[in-house]
Amino acid sequence: MERDFFCIADNPENYHECFMRGLKKRNPNEKEFHQACDEIAKSILPFLFDNPKYLEEKVLERITEPDRIISFKVNWEDDNGNIRTNRGYRVQFNNSIGPYKGGLRFHPSVNQSILKFLGFEQIFKNSLTSLPIGGAKGGSDFNPKGRSDREIMRFCQAFMIGLHRHIGEDVDVPAGDIGVGSREISYLFGQYKKLENKFTGALTGKSIEYGGSPVRTEATGYGLIYFTKNILEHRSEGLKDKACLVSGAGNVAQYATKKLIANDAKVLTMSDSRGTLYCENGFTGDLLDKVIKIKSDGGSLSEIDDSTVEYLEGKKPWAIAADYAFPCATQNEIELEDVKELIGNNCKGVFEGANMPVVTEGIDLLQEKKILYAPGKAANAGGVAISAIEMSQNNVGLSWTRERVDTKLQEIMKSIHDSCVEYGSDGDFVDYQKGANIAGFKKVADAMISFGI
Ligand code: NDP
Ligand code: 2IT
């Protein structure tokens, strides 16, 4: 087994093949985790061969093994008095450059493979922010859809009974992700505070009145558009009048759409798990408000009553002709056929608000055709970056103004852009995938090596 895993190979391609064989053997049936590791390995191995100390120190093999995976039972009672059992997880992947940090996802699709891929990606994303945060992810297969507010509260409280002993402001600091927003963070924090009898910043995404940061709610979506603007400005282009496809209608999609509208882009779509809302003339602020209202009431986009839109039942946005695509819903939501359609319609860029929204073959095709591709670990890092700014405010007991946080967010997204340019440039062409992966990897790898084994 060990021989399979530790590769002896004389070039990046052989090493990649051998490495993935070992990884799949050690982590069977975890296809999303394989996908995330495969993407990173392929992209950074040429750099590792140019800098053999990383190969000698077996950093790739070590960084793809989580420090620990915690799984726990969550028993809770629904409104009818039925006892329900779900599974909770926390994957603490790597704390070489700071405490474990990453969101919690509540969605019926959650399993160990999905949380491992998310925790793994988070290591590189958090490193790119240049802030002292390690990588983690957690969540549950609990389905919040259709649940009452009291049921959500009881689930969050039961979940925290399993989680609280594993987290803390200098140990592991969870936040939100799919299905976990400010309401859930408040219930989780309230329970943490009771169980631990202390008030510390052990979670981020908190409400302002009890230690949250201004702009954290908006940060992922806003950061995505700041990063997109950095990329376009680097090429002397801009967003004005550009037709944009946004998928998703949750936290990230809402604030990405808001910022695109503010930059005079024409947002043609938003979507949810049931279908796509298409507005030929471009979303207005009023239409976006209707989307926010319906989604916060737990409704579907099909219920939007507006003469300017068409609802495309069961459809994703990717067949509509546009300049740029912003996937902001979930992993693998852009399949190879979707990429072909985007390219056929002359789409010039894909900017990832979601984590790993494009399948591997789709990324490869975008890269081959030299279409702009901004990977999530760079493009959506604004959320966790402002989480780290929230931690820093909690540590010193002070709060920043909105303006100061927003300026900091813009500076961080610019510095991530500059790191991608530093490590991903080939002449005039910037490979943002390569740049983000190498820049994110290098800092964590150097820290790991300095600690010894
Ligand atoms: P939300 O729960 O607020 O919204 C998720 C949206 O995606 C909803 O519109 C949902 O539709 C849709 N969606 C979820 N799962 C699926 C699916 N399997 N198929 C189709 N549509 C789906 O989550 P966020 O906006 O916070 O997260 C969106 C993405 O951004 C995720 O990939 C997350 O990991 C990533 N991300 C989030 C960050 C954050 O700070 N929140 C930070 C960085 C990345 P419906 O309403 O019908 O369920
Ligand atoms: O994917 C992500 O970066 C998040 N869900 C945010 C994590 C965080 O700790 O703010």
C-alpha cells in the first residue's frame, strides 16, 4: 500500500497518475474528494518538479490527508414530536498557518466526500487570503427545506452539542455555507455560549450586535465581482453592459448580482434547484429584491410575479448566450455539455462563486480554448477573508466600520489577483488556475516543512 502511495516517478505526468492511484485506494468511493485532489495535483506537479524539496518532503501526500475527521450523531425532535437522527461532521484538514477555518453546510447531499473536497479546497483558499487561517469544513445531511423556525433552532442546538468540544476561537472557527446563514449561526452561537459558558469568537458570520463584522454577509458575492473586475482591468476590459449569467439565488448569488448591477452589467439569470429565472433586459434592483424576499420565505423562483421575466422550469442558465458566467450554486453544476454551450455562444469567462462548480473536463476545455477561468478558491475567497477580519475584531474587542471592511475586502481580492499573476503568468496570458493553486500551496507547504514531520 505504501509503495503505491509514495510515488517514484521521473516526470509530473507519471507522478500524477501514481499519486491518484494511491489516493483513490486510500479514499475509496469519494469522487468529489478525488476530483478536488486531481485538479490540484495536476496543476502544481510541474512546480513541485521545479522545486524538488516539496517532493522529497512528501508535501502533496501529507496535505491530502486531513488532520482528523469528526463525525457525530445529531438527535433532535420535529414539530410533531418525532425523534429524528442526522449525522454531523467536521473535517479539520490543515492548521499549518492558523486555526481550522471553514463553513458548515446543511444539505441532504452532504457526505464525507463532499466535506473532504470542501475542506481540502479551503486550505488553499484561506492561504490565498494572506490571513492566518487553516482549512476545514463541516455540516450535516439535515435538510432545512420546509422546516419551521423552531425545528431549525432545535437542530442547530443538537448539532452544537456534538460540535462544541471540537471548536474554539484559536482551535477551529466554523461559519456558514449552503443552508447555513445568519439565523443558523445565531442558534449555533447561542448554544455554544451556553455549553461552554464563555463568550468568544468561536463562529463567524455572527450578527453585528453580538460580534459580527459589517460586510461579512455580502463579502463572498462582492469579493467575486471585485476579483472579476481585477481580472478584466488587467486586460483593459470592464463589466459595463456585459451580459452575465448568475446561477443560484442564495447568499453568494444575491450579492454577486447586486454588485454586477451596481457595475452596470446586465444580469440575465438567477436560478435555484428547481429552475432558472430569465430576464432578457437584465435584472433590476427591484427584481433582485423580489428574489431575496421569496428565497428568505423558503419559496421557489417559479413564484416570482413579474412581467419582465420568464421562468425556465428544470433548466440551468448555461444555454443562454452571454459574455460571462458566474456559477454561485453548488459543485459540478456546469457539466462538459454546458461548457460547450457556453463556448458555442461566445462566452468569454467563467468566474466561480461556488466551490468546484465546473467539472474537470469542463475546466480543461475552458483552459484549452484560453477562455478566462477564475477558480473558486481565489474568486470566492472574499467570504472567508472577511470571516478572518471578524475573528481579528473579536480578538481585540473592537469593531470596524463598513467602509473600512469593504476597503479591506477590495485590497484582499486585489492581492489574491496579484498572487495569481505572479505564479500563473505565461507571457501576457494569466492562468488563474495555476496561479491560485501554486500561490495557495506554497505558503502552507513551506510552513509544513518548517514544522518537521
Ligand atoms: P445558500 O444556501 O445561500 O444558496 C444556495 C443556492 O444554490 C440556492 O439557490 C440553492 O437552491 C442552490 N443550490 C444548492 N444546492 C443545489 C443543487 N444541488 N442543485 C442546484 N442548485 C442548488 O448557499 P451560499 O450562497 O452560501 O453558497 C453557494 C455556493 O457558494 C456553495 O458552493 C458554497 O460552498 C459557496 N461559497 C459560499 C460562501 C459563503 O460565504 N456563504 C463562501 C464561499 C463559497 P434552493 O434555494 O432551491 O435550495
Ligand atoms: O466556502 C467558504 O469559503 C465558506 N463557506 C466560508 C467559510 C468561512 O469560514 O467564512
